[in-house]
Amino acid sequence: MRLVAVSSIRENVFLAESVWNSKGHILLKAGAELTPPIVKRLCSLGISYVYIEDARTDDIFIRPVLKEETRRAVLSVMSETFDQLKKDLSADSVKFGFHKMEKQFTTVVRDIISQIRRRKEAIDLLTHLHVHDNYIFNHSLNVTIYTLALSMKLKNLTAKQTEEIGLGAMLHDVGKMLIPALILKKPDKLTKDEFEVMKSHTELGFELLRKEHGLPLTAAHCALQHHERLDGSGYPRGLKGNEIHVFGKMIGIADVYDAVTSNRIYRKAMLPHEGMEILYAGSGIEFETDYIEKFRKAIVMYPTGLTVWLTDGRKGIVSEQNEHVSDRPILLILEEDGYNLDVPYKVNLAAETTVFIKETDTTLSNT
């Protein structure tokens, strides 16, 4: 299978990995022909990339980060809790009542931690081809996965702290439930006044969570501080350096990365290595350099199925990932010296240290 941009698909192409809806049901089954109307529909739903069938790479497979039942359980818990939050809203007060769902949140966070710990490969959420009715839920889940993957690269975090940051990451955007829908779902750029309202979700989330006895106070600070930056350019308080809790620093990195690499109706998702370039631009300025480096090792830089060009001119497809070396995958070489190979062969970039990935390509015409 190969990973290609939906916008580049024209005809005679078949889906290799199913696309799911937000309830965990198959929206488009593997093997379906990607006709122009279907391609148009996928684009309208914000799906930027899909895996397609390809005879030369039919032995390439992907392994999702989470079991589908775990993903459904997480989204169900968030949906039930946040829907209840909306019902509890009144003109004078907000009663969150998280204690009713505390055990469910803790259970799903522990399940995610367990599955990430057992996983040998780095994290690659492009393998999750889902269409979501609620961006906040999907974003919160992704940020939780990325944050936990980063936390496991830090040797000084205890099991309890790992669980706490998982809860904080899952609830970091809960304040957005109190933001007017017209602002929250606006597809265009926010006005200055609208952005000020949007920024208030950090303090609103903090106020909601700090009163919950079933939650560690650090979870409230995750909601408050995930938009703070080392140089003081963040919000809501313009904190600097060590004034920011380590959990806030870590979730801030995961939050930005998922925002730029996620499928959105109004913006094509960046590929992982492109998202990392955004983070590196702020390394040591907005984000902790050490955390950026560890995050880089925790995630897949070049997704399985991606077409790449090497510095020596060879073209191949990422076929497998190397453990602990996220930017040096195993490739299936399909083209050499400008000619298609009758018998493709594999190259392990972790062993061939003199060649590098020069560029990537997701257009169907060049695969």
C-alpha cells in the first residue's frame, strides 16, 4: 500500500485502509474504488491522505497506535462528559461534575499508556483514518497520545505522573466547551476580539478543573498553561521559562504538532516531518529544546507507505519503522538511476548512514 494525497487521486485507484466515522463505524471500506465523487467527498470531510492499493507494495502494512475499541471508549467518555457539561451550564454558575466520570477517564488513560508502552515503533497517527464530528474530541485524544509518548522518553517521570499528564492532556481543551460555537467552529481567521474570546478557554478550563476533587491539580494547570511559551509570548499569563509547569510545556508541544498535522476542512494537513519543522523553528525560544528532541524520537517522521527520494537519486516507499530511530526508516527501493526496478529491494537507512531522505512525495502521479 502507499500513502497519497486525496487531492491527487484521479481514477482506477482503490482504498487499502478503511476510513472510519466518529462512532467507530466504517465510512468507506478497504477495497472501495475512489471515484471522483468519493474523492470529492473525502476532501470535503477533511481527509488529506489515504492509503491506496498498489501491487508493487502489497506487502507493506501498518499497525494502528490504538485498538479501535479503545479509541471508541475514549471518544465516548469525552462525549458523555462534555455533553453533560453543556447541560450543566447556567447563567450564574457551572457545575462540571467530573467525579461522575473520573473512573472512566482514568481507565482509558491507563489503557492508552499500556498500549503505547507495548508498542515498539514510534507513534504515527496518520494510520488512523477517521472522520470526526467533533474536532476537539479527536484533537484531545491525539494530544493525549503524543504527550504520553513524549512522557515515556523522560526518565524522571513516575507512573503516577505519567497518568496525571495523560488526564491533563485529555482535558486540556475542556474550556472550549464554554466558547461560543460561532467562534469555535469559524473556518476563517478570527478577528482580534474573537481571538481574545478563544484564548479565554485556558482560564475557563482551569476554573472548571481546579474545583474537581477527583482530579490532580496538575490537570487544571495543563488546561491553563498549554499555550504558554518559554519566551513569555504565550497566554493567558505570559509566563516564562520555569514559571511554566513541565506538563504545560509538554502538552504545548503536542498541541501545536497535532494542530498542524491534523486533517481540517479548510487546511491540508502537514506531514510529520513538516510538523516537526514548525516545532524546531521555536526550539529554545517557545519550546524546551530537550523536549523537542525527545518528541522527535517518540513520533514517526516518515509514515509507512510514504514515497521518498534519497540524496543518491533512488526512490522508494517507507516499508517499516526502526525502533528508536524515527527518521531512519526501512525503505523498499522501486527506482534507481531513473529506471523502475523489476525486483525492488529493501534499504535500512539506520545502517546506510551516508544517504538521507531528500524529499517526500504524496502525489499519485509520481508514485
